[in-house]
Amino acid sequence: EEDSELLRRDAVDARDRVVDLVGGDAEHPVILELDGRLASIDNQHLEAIQFFEQAQAVGSTLAPDSLLQLATSLERIGQGGLAAERLGQAVEADPRSVSKRVRLAALYGRLRDYRRSLAVLAAIPQSVREENPSIIQLEESM
């Protein structure tokens, strides 16, 4: 726990240095995205969603990992449909990422949309699906 507090403090210090780099503008899209990431890590999901959406509203394209965090926060507050949209955007932004596809397929499974879940998995090459324990488990669960 002490280590995670140190990491948290380092992350906040880094965020503050970035604020200085953007001329002290705490409403800069990069800062809003960082604030969303920090809030997400702290399980402050409503706050995280607000920061990420503010960053998008001013025209910022969120990084794929920020989209993952946004999707997690959306799912945690019961917005599974929006979470799937954001995870879909993360997959589009990083199409070679098997882990993002697996997370999207798993989310569709939790939403009981097995057709979409299987479609996402089908987009992963067969050779990868056969060797990935997470995919095998997910396919077997449907």
C-alpha cells in the first residue's frame, strides 16, 4: 500500500509538471485526460468520466489506454452500452491489440450480447485464439 501511495504521489507530481508545460492551463485536453486517468485509478468513476468527456469535448482524441479506463468507469456505473462503444474505439485506435479485443468480447459477454462477443473474438486470428487461455476460457463460457 505504501508503494501505491508513492506511485500515486509521483503521478500527481508528473501531472503538475505537465500543467506547467502547457502554461498552467488545467483545462488543457492533456491535463483533463491525465486527471481522468488519476480519478479512474482512484476508483472515482464519475469524476473520471467527466474529465475524459471534457477532454473529448474540446476535440482531444483519447489515447487507447484512456479509452479503456473510461470504459471501465462507465461499466462500473452501469453504463455497459457506452462502455462497449468506448472499448470499440480503443480497438479501432489499436487494432493489433489482442488484449483490447478480448476485453471488448468479455464486456459483450457480461452484457449477454454473445453474438457480438463471438464476432469480436472471430476477428482474432485462429492461431492466436487457440493459444490464448483468456480467449479459450471466454469462448467456453458462451
